[in-house]
Amino acid sequence: MNYRGKTWTAVALVGAITLTSACSGGSDAKTDQPKAGAATDSQKKQTITMIDFRYGAFPPTGGKGLEMVNEKFNVDFKPQYVVRSDYDQKLSAVVASGEIPDIIVMEGPDSNFYKWAKQGAFLPLNDLLDKYPTMKQIPDNTRKAVTVNGKIYAVQKYLTENYQLTPIIRKDWLDKLGLEVPKNYDELKKVAIAFTQNDPDGNGKNDTYGLAMSANINPSFGMGAYWDFEAWYHKNADGQVIPGIISEARKQHIGWLADLYKEGAITKDFALLNWAQTNKEFYSGKAGIFIGTPRGMNPTSMQGLIDVNPNAKIVPIPPFQAPDGSQGFVSSPGFYGIVMLNAKLAKDPDKVSKIMEMLDYGRKFVPLEQRNASHADFDWLNGKEGQGYKIENGSVRREVEEKGLAPINYLPDKTMWAPNDAANGYSKEYTVPLLRDVAASLEKMHGETKHLINPINAVFSETRAVKDTELSKFLYTEQTKMIFGEKPLSDWDKMVKEWSDKGGAQIIKEVNEGLKANGYSGPQWK
């Protein structure tokens, strides 16, 4: 679980290799596509190549799941997997060579994606997406993130719209101290200090505190879009929309964190801790306030907390009402991961049809109550019950990916595209009771909460793609110094000017030009 879920804004800063003329086909390449599901003109077995990344172990080259894919789709599928840390450099070299696989998978639309799309490496998909049920569901606003000069160059993988990581709190500690779930920052400060000074776990020791935090002020505990450092919500004096991390709201928030740090209510020396270490601060029972989400939380970590504090109770902290009257968190980009097709496939519509069929099949949504052997698609995708998975206590237990027993271990996209966030039923799949309860309460909260559509997710800025990591690091460092008391909050304007001079002003300019082109008229909530 990583708070900075929109990771592609900080990737692909490896020196990009210039695209060679071998990438023919051009951005205007077109193809006459058959209808989805229609038989191809040729029944010959298609050889389909792919390059993809993995964070963990790779599935084996000759796994049972791959055999099932080849048999079902009448293909000879040849996926190549690269460890994520090496992927950007490897992909750049592959594209530069001109020997691009049929399918290219990336984490998100970074500077390389936009450059390669403009240079004609990818097949335009405008006339294809709406022919396939799971792709037709991709919202227009989400499609803009992979649109270049009016052409859509990627199939986006599913990500819940609203299940972002948001603050959670130890309810048993609140009850012990006679406190309520905080409804504003003054109350949250009072609670954080009480967790630090008033022995909320009742063990008679001075060994607890308020907010668990790690390097880069992560999480920052922005209690709504108004305070979210990644949201482009506020405007500067020139009327330009700006990133939250340089806003006046962020300045006030850093001052608030500085006050808490003086009280010992934030993780000591948080700037030196990584994410895993900070997770441990919360799940070992030291800190009382952290973040959670319905999806992808770690059962082992939660069980660790229960082992230390058997009576632990955790609830979400709903968003605070902001000074401008808004109240709600920020939605996600709406996707995580993108799949592109080689532009040369414009000459091979049968292969394009086959690839799109494979993509669409892997994205089929199966309702929670049907995720068992009685649902043929689910059973096949997961490698057949008793082979790729088994059902224990009503929940699906999949074999590890490195065994390669299921088609989903290999397909270009294996993420079900749910009709809505709640349909995923994440909370019902957890086996640890406390985790199930926490996830359910988060699902309920998000279902009752408005979410800001972050306009930055549909805009590309070349300068931002190249410089965002460097500039963000500068801001994290300076703002951390302010929290530590090493720099005064009065240096804020000086910090923003330096950020602007280093490229921030150009980012703001490019983003606002993009927003104007998209018809942006102000904050949109849903």
C-alpha cells in the first residue's frame, strides 16, 4: 500500500532514447476493424508479442495459464516481463530499436508515452474502444489522459474512482479518552496531542502518539480536496489554477503540522523513515492516526495490530468542511496502467481484433457472489478451481503468480472493470474481521462523500513530466524543514518563487493551457 498512488507522474525520467524511423505507421495510421467478437477473415494462429513489467516474481515462460490463453484464443502469445525498476530504460531501448512488440504496457502516460505517440509508435484506438463492452465504460474525461492530437493511443486499466487512501483513526483510543472522531483541524490537533500525552492504550507507558508519517510528508493528512497537495484546486493571483502543494491552504497546513511536531504528536524524525517503517508505526500500536482504503490493504499488518491490541477498533475520518464551503476528498485518475498497440498493426486488422478480444476478456467484471467455479469466465481466468485457485470460507484463494497456473497471470489486462466502486465488494473478501470492518466503513464513507475530479489527470505538461520529481523533492525538503522548525513559515513565498523559477511557472502555464483546451470551467465534483 503506497499513498502516492499516481506514481506515473514521477517515472520515466531515465534519459529517453530518440525514436528511430523504424517506427513506421504514423499517428494517422488507420485500420478497417472487424466488429467485436466477429470471426476473423483468417483462422491462422496469430503470434502476438508483448512487453510488460512486474514488481514481484514473473510467471514462468511455459506456465499452464499461458497454455490456456494460447488454446482459447488460437494464438502463440509471447510475453516478455521486466522488473519495474529496469522497465523504463528497457522499454526506451526497445522502442528506439524499432522492434516494438505488438503490445506495450506502461504504468501511465509519462513523457515517453506522449513523445512516442506523437512520433507514430502506437496505433490510434478511437474507432475501437466503443466496440468492446469493458472499454466502452472508460469515461471521456479519463480517455483525455491518453489522447494526443485527438487520437486515443491506449486502453486504460481499471482503478476505482473514489477509493483513495484517506485518514483513519483508532476508535478504541478515542473511547478510552472520551473523545469523538474529529470534524475539523482544531479537533484533530487536540486528538493527536491527547494520543501523545494521555496514555490512550492504558498501558501506563509514554509510548503512543498521534500521526504516523514518513519521508516527503507522506501521508500529509489533507482532510479534503481543499488541502490536498496533489489537487489542482486553488488559483494564484493571476487566476491560474495551481497545484495544492504551493497553495496558501498548504502553507497553513504545514504550519499546523509544525505545531503538532513540537508536541511530539507526529512520528519523530519522519523524514528518515520509508513507507514500510511508517506502516509499522501504526500497525504495531504506536500511532493512532494513519490512512486506509477499501482496496489492497495488508491482512498481515492488520493481524499484527490485533496481536498487540486485541480490542483495537479503527474508523475513517470523514472530510472536513473547507473555508470555501467545499467538503470532499479527491478522486483517483480513474485508471492505473495503460496498454498500447504497435502502430504497424494497422496493416493486420485480424491481429488487432484478436488482441482487443484478449484485452476485453481479461477485464470482464464478475459480481462477488459469482466468483466461483459456476461462473465459466471467472473459473477459466483464474486457472480452474483446484488448480489456479480454491474457495476457502467463501473467499477466493489464488495460487501465487510465479506458478503461472492462471490466464490472468499472463493476459495484458487482468483487472476487472467494475460498473462502480462499490460493486468490487473489497471488504467482503478480507478474512481478518477488523480489516473487513475497516474496509466496509471506508466503502460506506466514500459512498456518502463527494469527490473532486482532479483536472490535472486529463492534462499533459512536458515540463511537468520531465521536472516534477525534482521540483516536488525540493518542496518536500523545504516544507519538511518548516515542520521541523529549521526554517520559518515566513519563507513560504521565497520557496514558491524558487520552485517557479526552476520550472514550476512553466508547468503552471502548460497545465492551464491544457485545461483551457479541455474546456475547464472550474472545480467539478461527483
